[in-house]
Amino acid sequence: MSKMQTTPDIETISPIDGQLLFTRTYASPTQIALALQSARRARSVWSSLTIRERSVFLSTAIAWLVERTSEVAEEITRQIGRPIIQSPGELRGIAARVQYMTDVAEPSLADINPTPMAGLRRYLRRQPLGTVLVIAPWNYPLLTAINTIAPALLAGNTVILKHAAQTMLTAERLQQAFDAAGLPAGVFQNLCLSHPDVAAVVADETIDFVAFTGSVSAGRIVQTAASQRFIGVGLELGGKDPAYVRADADLPHAVDTVIDGALFNSGQSCCGIERAYVHASCYDDFVARAVTLVRQYRLGNPLDQSTTLGPMVKASAAAFVQQQIDEAIEQGAEALIDPAPFGAYSLGAAYLAPQLLIGVDHRMRVMSEETFGPLLSIM
């Protein structure tokens, strides 16, 4: 008699070809409880180490990842669609950031000694909070995670990572790296959690701080859950980042920088440029140069070394951006890029040609609501 087949909790689709990339099952209540207990038990061992000793563990883990740059970078590309020529940069990025953090950790966390007073020894000492829950997004799965994991560990806290469902392979790579570095059991743990599970973990007394990167709506949910316990929360949420091009700007440099900021990672960047305000005296020249540059991008399979623009992370994300574009055009905006030469419609539902809009104003969602795609609106 065959065993009954169950549907996995997570079925992650690669945006490259729409095929199933991997499946995962959420941690059980027992597994979550054991992870929280392990994080509590590990606190005393980890916090008793010197900052320099913690730095060695962290640097060793990052070195393990960097040694596997080609395979880790390809996993990132297959999960989110970023061109393979760009994904290795994320490994270089985490190496540089961790190096900086380990360099400044000791002086930053050293005791503060106020003005001496006779008969008293006065000092301020920073103590670890305990356990930090890191909720990381998919768009820069290593960088956004390490931005909070590294300082939390260096300060003597234990860490539980909940990564986005789209990038669980990267979360597992981080776990492998810390395990390979010999981190004491319970200091760093990766958990596959559902949204209700996250709320329950935030409510658990083991968690002392939550570091969240993601959407505004999800940030509100995290803030609400954490507010019931008055614990600290760090929120890096979505926005509508602008660029301002002055009359005296170096125009070729300005165009290169703004377009790269708008289209890198298919516009799916926390600090991506989504709207540009260009001085009237150089507006026409800026727009003409921008159109020329955008037309040079190659949209295609991100595993191809010649591709400079890959698919968006999901078909639904591409549809949302196209909806914003169509809505703006209906309201009077003008699209400057013909999508046909990019072959977007024949490549798959997650592929979207880059677009530049002019004739925009602040009544339009493209100027006020996060787009998170390969679109730049220019005023």
C-alpha cells in the first residue's frame, strides 16, 4: 500500500522558465519550539566570547560562501532571475560588508567612559539583547540578510533567520556556511516559517528584536505583532526613491547612473531609482540619452552571459508593473520604449521590457506608489 502523497507548503517557481525549482515544508510547532530553546541555550556561550572571536567565526562563514561563488550565484539567478553576470557581485558585496563590520565592531561596542568623578567608576556598557529574528527578502537574498545577521552576531546575540519563500536555497547556504565555520549549536538557525508562524515567533519571549526588510504592508503586520511585547524592531520598507538631475550635472554620467539605478536587478532593488526629476535646461538631452541607453539592454535568459536584463521574480510582479504603465498612459503619460524588439512577450510571463515614461504627474501611481520593476518615470 503506497503512502499518501501530501502537497508541500512551498512550491517555488523559477522565473527563468516557469518550472518548479524546489519545494519545502514549513517547520513544525515542535521544530520551532526546539529552535527557540536552542537559541536561548546558546546565548551564554556566544556572548561569553570576545568580539574578535565572534568575528573569526563570521569571517570564516563568509569565506566559505565566497569560495563557492559560482554555484551560489547561479542559485540566486535561478531563484530570482537576476543576470548571471551580476549575481557574483552579491558575494563580493557581503565579503566587503562583513569585513567592514568586523573592523568597526570592537571600537563601536567598547565601553563608553563619561567624565571621571572622584570616588566613582562610571561607564556605559552595551550588552547583547538575546535573540534576534531576521526576516529577509528575496531581491538581494545574501546582502539584505547579512546586513542584520552580521551585526547581531558580532554584538553577541543569537539569530533565527526566516527568509523569503522564493530564496530558501540561499537561506540554506547561509546555514551551511555557519555550520562549516563551526558556530556553536543554536547561535544561527534557519527556519522555514509561514506567516502565522512568524507572528507566533515574534510573540515568543525568546525573541528580543526583529529585523525586517520587505513591503510596507508586511512591515505593519510585524510592527503590530512586536508592539504587544514592546521589543525593538528595525524596519526597512518599500519606497519611491527619486533622483534629481541638476542643470550643472555631468549628463552622460547622470544618465548612466540613473538608468543603472532604475534597471539593475530588473528594478527590484530596495534603493532602486523609480522617478527622476530633471532640470528643464537639460531635460530633452537627458531623455534622448536615456532612451538610447535603455534600448541597448538585452532582455533574455539570465543564465546567458550576454543578458543584461532578466525576468522579474514572478509573472504577477511583471503584471503589476505593466498595470502601472498602462494606467499612466491612460492618464496622459507617454511611453518611449517599444517593447517589441526586446521579445518580452515571447520569453515568458515574468519577462518585461524596460520602459521610460514622460508626461507623468503626481496623480499617477507610477509617481507615488512603489513599482519595483524596470520602469523609470521622468519629469
